[in-house]
Amino acid sequence: ERRKRGIVIKDDWPGYSLDLFTYPEHYHEDIESVYIPHGVIRNRIERLAHYIVDDFGENAIMVLCVLKGGYKFCADLVDFIKVFGRNSSKYLETRVEFIRLKSYLNDQSTEDLHIIGSRDLSFLHGKSVLIVEAIVDTGKTMKALLKHVETFEPKMVKVAGLLVKRVPNMAESLTDYVGFEIPNHFVVGYALDYNEYFRDLNHICVISKTGKMKYKV
Ligand code: 5GP
């Protein structure tokens, strides 16, 4: 289904030349191209918000934002959900809670996944939950999180992933609302980081060799 797959970005998409857009000067040598411009990201999120409002109906939405990468996606998504609520006069109740997970070192996924910051999630019991995650790669993170969330016995759980990577045994089936399906590149920007750098970049970009070297830990 088209809706599930999101906008498919082909393997040979080189991105837009950097000089066609504005971006923080200090990253000049650190990114290859503008892979997904900020405006396109926003437009796509507006569409996802529409699907979500349709699916959740009258149910209050318990939004679970996966930090830190998901914070921009979450903020924009919840804003669009509210706008639709206002326009259709069925103002949807939303509550946002944050959860922090870590599984990456440099650009490599590591085996150990930690839930770092998590408050008591027992308020999810019997509620409609929307997990908001910036990027789903192998799906390991999402599987672990879903398992954790299910222990609180919510009424339903949906997953919104702004980006889903096209990798073998794709985790697409985990994700109910997909913004973009992308090739297996390491991307940064729009709150996605590389060792904490690049979160202050609005576009989603592909990091350059120079950038990888410069910010390696
Ligand atoms: P998974 O468990 O699905 O392999 O990885 C998901 C997590 O890895 C995401 O929450 C994100 O933090 C990180 N991640 C995966 N791919 C990328 C990427 O291309 N760029 C960035 N910045 N983080 C990524």
C-alpha cells in the first residue's frame, strides 16, 4: 500500500546541490547534499497528520516521542494534528510524553539498547498511543520500544516514522505512518544527529567523508 510505504526515494537520488538552499555555514564541508529539503519534510508531515486524525477518530492521542531525534518531527506532527482538529471542529486531545533510547555509536547500530529517560508510562493503559520516531533502520529500537509499551496494555498502538530505511528484512511493517522510504545512507538534520552534531540543520542531508571524520568520537 502506497500510504504505508511513504514517498519512496530511489537509490540513485543524489540530493540537491548545496548551493540551491540555505543551511548553517559551519556545516559547509560536512554535508554532501540536501537530501530532503525542510519544506518537503513539513508538507509530508502535514499529510501524515491527516491520516492520523482520520484513524484515531474521537480517541485522545497519547503521543510518545522518541528523543532526541524525534523532537522536531513530533513537534511539527502534533501542531498539524491540532490544526486539523481546529478546522474540523473536533479538537483532538493530545498528550505528549518523552522517551529516550540509545543504540548508536558514530554511525553504527550497537547491540545494546537502553531506555534512558522514561517516566512511569502507566497512563498509557487503555489509551490510544502514537509512537513518534524520526528514523527506523533495522527496527530493533522500535521492536524493543513496542514490547515495552505493550506491557502497559494500551487500547491501540500506532507508529509514525518520518524515515524508514530500505534495508534487507525491512521494518516497514512496524511503521503505520511512513514519511519517506530512503536508501541505506546515514542521514542527519531535522533533529537527527551524528554524535550530537547536525541537529541544528533544518534539511535532511547526507553527511560527507569530511563530516564523518571531523565529528567522530
Ligand atoms: P534501528 O534500531 O531501527 O536500527 O535504529 C533506529 C535508531 O538508530 C534511530 O532511533 C536513530 O537514533 C538511529 N539511526 C538509524 N539510522 C540513522 C541515520 O541514518 N541517521 C541518524 N542520525 N540516526 C540513525
